Amino acid sequence: MTQTMDDKKIIKVHDSDNVAIVIGQGGVNAGTELQAGLIAVADIPQGHKVALSDIPSGAEVIRYSEIIGTATETIPLGGHVNEHNIALRQPPALHELESATREYGPPERLEGYTFQGYRNADGSVGTKNVLGITTSVQCVAGTVEHVVKRIKAELLPKYPNVDDVVGLTHTYGCGVAINAPAAIIPIRTLKNITLNPNFGGEVMVIGLGCEKLQPSTLVSEQPVKMYDSSEEASATGNILSLQDEQFVGFAEMVAGIMAMAEQHLAKLNQRRREPCPVSELVVGTQCGGSDAFSGVTANPAVGFAADLIVRAGGTVMFSEVTEVRDAIHLLSPRVVDKGVGEKLVQEMQWYDDYLAQGQADRSANPSPGNKSGGLSNVIEKALGSIAKSGTSPIVDVLGPGERISKRGLNFVATPASDFICGTLQLAAGMNMHVFTTGRGTPYGLSMVPVIKVGTNTTLSRRWHDLIDLDAGRIASGEATIETMGWELFHLILEIASGREQAAVDRLGIHNDLALFNPAPVT
């Protein structure tokens, strides 16, 4: 990728591009000289595209050295290029993709970097020390939320080494086709979330008793023990059902959950941070509220940091199927072998079929906000989105809800929805989350630290207390992708170590889990 800035008014990514984006806050007015020989012939908002030459009707519109569409009318030199004058092209044909064709030499190892993490018995490492209380059915969500408030107020102060108590509530568990083939997705998602390294193996499951999704299913990888209030049992266990006949009234149910929680808090309180190599990081990357700056500032910086983590032996995941589908021809050559390439195609095809079944297609993405930020269509969005993946080889492809098993760069197939993607990346095992945004979003997760990277300085300054890192400095020339990537890498280590807090944790802004359930509801 090459990137040029002319008087810091526009950014052209590649020499072959026939469009560039406007940098300045507030955009430019018609008549503004953007560079020698280029005058805006219309008002062009910040981040939106300007034509660098006359683009005849039917001609290709090129950004990132890739065709993002065809002009539906003649666009003059200096004209405003947007979703209204670009036609969407067909996505790359999956059966024609080249696979595993890029040759990679031995990686240049990155040594000497560590963070302070919590080691777990299963070999994973946490960046937080959290008691997770999950549910087997939505019926008990209100009870869990009630009890979590009481645990935080009455019990958590007694266990200073525990960071938080989190209710992992959701809308699944009953009234669903539990044996339908696609039901495996929400079930394994909930199951694998309980294995997230930030919970230290101490997750509790609260059930009702009559639900289709039995609580023991969610902790089948761990020793299963039902709550027992008897004096001998001393309220141990990791599963409690509200319909259990030992409970007389709501107060006894609450007391039972709190007694069981105290046993788990006592164990978690014994955990201590210790030096861990970067190879123990599992970093999820995601973008939301994207704009036209995403693909030239924040996402390339995330990609550079991702390469550093992979070079250090760590794991990085990128996701969002609809936001890579139109750039899949740039990813398939990067898979390590044909088998991984086949898995990549399978996940793309599965999602194509899923959208078709719902009588939708990829044109439903981008959102109105993305378009206001200068993204004309899903092709342009995808080309910017994949920059988060850096340049490392793709070692594995996971279906939604599956758990990562290979170190390195992984593609984790998820919808593009911020909340569903984040939930599935939790299930995949991430212990750090990096989230880029150009339009702005207060999105956060209580289970893992979420680092917010702003794509443009206008947003980063306006949302000064919500954005952790301003990658807009790349657009202004104050920083490079490399320097910003290193800055993000060091920030990841600081926050993973607990020495700094991400803005959403400092402010206490956290979103609910959102399951992906493509199976029938009965």
C-alpha cells in the first residue's frame, strides 16, 4: 500500500486509484483547490471521495487499487463520489479463488515482551480476574441480574483481587429447536464462553430446571457439581436451578446463589498476576461505526500491531464475514494450506446461503452511518476492514462459536454485528479486544478489556474520554502506520497487565451478550 497526502487535504491510497478521500474536519466546499489541477466541483464531506479524473458512466471506480464499483453516471474531475453514483459489483466467485499461493519465509521473531497475566490450570492466561455467572435459559436472567448487584455490593469488597462479577445473560435456552443442526452455534458459543481465560475456570451456571438447554451442557468440560445447601456440602457447586425443591421462596434462591458465589470468589481471590509472554495473548479485532478513514488509519495500525503479536508467538483473530466477503480474493492466497483455504470458502458459502435464505444479501451492509462517513458500499468497507488482519499467514478458520486451537492469525467467522461478533470472539477465547471506530460507539464488554481506536482525530477529540488511541494522526501526517502500530502494541500490554484501564472499563460501559442463533425458534 502506498499513501499520499497533498497539502493534507486528501488521501490517495494507491497510485492506480481514481478517487481520494477528503481529510479536513467539516469537509470542503465547492471551489476548494485540493491539489494542483484538482478543484472540488461540489461540497464534499470529511472522509468522502473526490474523483481524481473524469469517470465516465459505466467506468470502474478504484480505491485501494481495487474496483469498488462502476459509475452510474459521468462523475467529473473534482466530483463527489458516493453511494448514489456507484453501482455494486458481484462478489468474487468462491470457486475461482486462488488458495495458499503466497509464500512466507521464516517469521522474524519478536522477543523480550511480556505482560502481567493470570495463569490458569488449563494453560490459558487471563487479563482480568472475573467471576462469570451464566444462565441456561433467559427465564432466570432477571434473577441473575438482581443477584449480581447484591454480590457486587455485599461480597466483592471482601475479595480485593477479583476484578468484577459478571452476569452472562442471554435470550436462549428454551422455546427453541434444540436439536436442529444450526442450534450447535448458540450452544457451543455459550459453552465456550465459560472457558474464557478471564473467568479462571470458576464460572457458575444458574438454571430454571425445566429448560431444554440443561445447565450441565454448558460446563461439560469441567467437573459438574450441583449446588447443595446442606451443612456438609457448604454451598459448593457450579450449577444451581431455581426450581430445586430445597428453595422455599425467592429469598432462599438468592441466598443460595450468593453462598455459591462466595465459594468461587474465594478461589478467584487467590489468583495473582505474573509475567507472561506475549504468546499468551489472544486478541480479537473488530470495527464498528466505520468510516472511510478506517482502512487507511486505524485498521492498518491494528494490522501492524497484529503482526507484532503474531511474531511474538501470540494469537490474533479477525472476523465479520460480510465485511471480508468482497475482499476474500486478497485473503485466500494467505492461508497456510489448501485445507484452511477450503474452510475459508465453506464459511463464506455458508453465510451467502444464510443471507439468501433470509431474502437478504450483502448490500444491506454498510449502515447509514457508514455511508455518512464516506463508505459507499460493502466492497469499499471490506477492503478497509481486512487491513486489521495485517500481513501474517492465516493459520486457521473457525465457524461461529468455535474455540481457537492454533496460535497465529485466525479468521473467526461471525456476522458483522458488533455485539454478536464480540460474543463469538469471547467464545473463541480472546483475552483482549481491539475495536476501531470512525463514527463512534460506546460499545464495551465487561469480560475482557476493549481498547477503542479512533480512525479520525475529529472523533477522537470529541469523544476524548471514550477513545483510547487516536489513529487519525496517521491521516494528518503526525504519525505513521508503523509508529501507531507500535503505540497500540504497547497499550495492549499495559492494559492486559492491569497497569492501565480501557476507557469503557474506567467508565463502566458494557454491553450485553448477543447470541447468533440461525436455528428455528419453536
